[in-house]
Amino acid sequence: MKSPAQAAGYDVVVLGGGVAGCVLAARLSEDPGRSVCLVEAGPDYGARWQEWPAKVRDAHALPRDDVWERHAPMHRIRARVLGGSSCINGCWNTWGSEADHEEWVRAGGPRWSAAAMERHRLRAVEQMRLRTVPEREFSPWSRAALTAARELGYEEADMAAPGAPGYGTPLINALDGVRWNAAFAYLDAARSRPNLTILSGTSVDRLTVRAGRVQSVDVQVDARREVLTADTYLVACGAFGSPALLLRSGIGPADQLQKTGIRPEVDLPGVGANLTDQPGVFVPLAPTAELNAALAAQEASGELYVSRMLIRAASELCPEGSWDLHILPSAGDPLFGSLPPGEYEAGISAFLMKPASRGRVRLRSADPAEAPEIDPGFLSDPGGRDIAVLRSGLEIVERLASSAALKSLAAHGPGRAAHELSDEELRSRLGTYWHPVGTCAMGPDDDPLAVVDGEARVRGVANLRVVDASVLPTVPAANTQLPVLAAAELLAEALRD
């Protein structure tokens, strides 16, 4: 492994070692004649997965040690570790609808259709060793929720493939309790390649852009400034980090850059705009003593997982054949805080999967050490569609909680049903599914807010691409890990061609 000071330059530099970055580094280094450097700000815990920290490997919980901001609001949580979000998320892999692909085709061309992406989806499933949920991992709550979904009239559906509304289980990247992250899946076999360099603990300050080309990239290693050079630069810093890097490099809205003291190099108004995430509301229920005892027994066996099923549901405003909600029953240790031994949190969440609202990522200053301003824009659409869809989802939550299968295990708390709360009360209870996309969105040539084209090439910069969730112009009606893996597989192939 070379240090930046020893590096004479590369064919490709991949900036960001998250889910997409791991795919890019592994696939592009398959060509022994191409030198690839993968740069990650967080730690790389090594080539032996067994030696990674137990918290990172444990698929039962959501670790929060390797993140950019330890005490930030929920919507700002982002991983800082080789493997990225696959090291801190819930190991869920689902897929969006045909309507999602139609949106992407309009933005990026036919390679983004469901049919064209199918082989990339399957390749990601195989590489990540995604599997169905074993029977032993279903808690009494999850089993009852499956029964309740049938009671409400939903049909079983494949959650990790295009389809229709229905209920089912996700594919999971968890193997016998081990969170099988993207670093394990993609990099372990590639680490021995002499043409692949992995630089961990190396943060990216800015790209040097002149005359429509990236000339170099400034990085920080142990407070030392180093410079990397390459023929091609691939930005994979995520929906928050990628736009921030472009902005620091003078690529973005010229007027905003000037106000921040940054010289504009390429005027791209869409950089940092179009932030889309999936907000939701958790409805708590009171577990019975019997449910608590059953969950305690499951935990004692080492097989307690908070959730193992979901419902893809359609509101009254959803196009026919698609879905715009995830209904997620959960029971186990609380996501935040703690409870006394033998007591657990139970409830059902409604997540808004296709929001109309848009937020934004902006720089607070030109200093790369200062975190960007992230406004998720939840429920901000002027027409009020998002809050109407969320209420529809909470009505489904109410029916599910009142089903024969679930009401015997957990009871409603005091007060009004969630769908009857005021807009202000709902906003105060908002959480997030942690699936931000869209801040370097792809689009056609006539779209003034398009940042990249269908092959992720940044407009106005010849040797620069963005390859991560930020290029998706709309959020899929799914958890985004599998779509991002497939998109990175697609774009890695485009780079190899």
C-alpha cells in the first residue's frame, strides 16, 4: 500500500470508499493494466473481516461509531469508514418500481431501464451474498406482522425485485449475524492486486479544476496536505459529501460559490439541489408481557432482529401498479435510548417513499473541515401531497395494529391515532429512513439542473464523474443500498467500455 507522498499518479482515483466506491475500485482494478487508487476518510480495519470491530460486524444493531458527526440530527447521519453506509445500516436490500426506472430513463437514457439494470442488480446480489431471511430470525412480532398483512388483503411480493404492492421480506447482507458490508464483499478479493491502492484516513479537500479538466486532488493525511493525480477522477462521497466536494472545487451555482469565497470554475446550479430523502413516523405500541418474554428468549438465542418484514403500500395518490409507502413493523431494542432488561420497544412505522419535497446541501464555508449545511426539506412541498400520503400510510398503520394477529401482542398507547394528529404534531415526530439521493442528479442536456449525464459525467469537466446515490434524480420506492450497488456496477461497466 503506497502513501500519497509515494504515489506518482494513477489512471483512476476513486474519492470515497462507501458502497459505490468499493464497487468501482474492485471492478476497475480487475484490469491489471489500470492503476486505481481508492481514497477513504475513515478507517480501514484490514483485510481480515474477522478482525474488524465487533460493533461493525454485528448485524443485530445499528452502530454509530464510524460516522462523520456523532451528535448530529438524525437526517445527517453518514458513515465514515471503508464500506460506507453498508457498515452502519440495517442490512436491508429492496428494489423500486417500474415507475422509478421510467423516471431514470427520462434522465439518463435506456441503460437505466428495469430490463437493462437487471443483470447489474443480480450481479450485486451475488457479490454481496444477499440472502433471504432464515426462519430462525423471525421474531413472534415479525411472524404476526406477516399474518396481519395477509389479514389486510396484501399479497406476497418479492421485495428485492421490481413488482407491485404487497408484503414480504428484504434480502439481507447479514450472514449468521455478521453484517457483510461492501468492503468485505468487493474489496477483500481485490486487496492483493498490485494495481489497487487503498488510502484510508485520508480526507478529500478539493479538486483543482482548470480549463474544464481536473488537474489534481488535494487530500489531508494526518494534517499533512498531499496531492494525487489521475487521468480520471470518480467522486463517490455520497449524497452529502459529493456535492460538498464539487462546491469546494468551484463546481456549482456560481453566485453561491462567490458568496462563499470560492472561485467558480463551472456554473452548475444543480449541485447540492434536489436533495430527496424518505421521512416517516414511528407509531409506538405497548408490548404485552408475553411479547416481552418471547423477545427476551429470542435475544438470549442470539437471533433477535428488530424487523424482518415490510409492506409496500399505495396511498390514494399513488399511480396504479406502484407503491409510495413502506409500512415497517418492528420490535426489539429501541433505536435511540435504552430500556430495562427484559423490556422492548414495539411499533409500526410509515415511510414516505416517493416524496415531492426537495431539500438542499450548501457549504457553510470553503473550509473542508466544516460540515455542510444539510436541509432535508421534509414535507415542504407547496401542495401538501407528502403529508397527505404520510397520513394515508398512518391509517394503514392503524389498521395493521388493530389486526387480530398484532393486537394480541401490543396495545395502542393513550391519545389520538397518529393519522389524526395535526400537521405540526406530525412534523415534530418525523424520522427518516436514511436514504438521501439526488444532489448531483443526472439529466438530459436541456435540464438546467442536471449535474451529470446518463454515464455520470460531470457537465463541463472532461475527466470527472460522480458515481453514487447523489446522481439518482429521484429516490426509488426502496431502500437505496441495492439500487446504488447496481448503479455502481452499471457505471463501472460504462467506464470499462
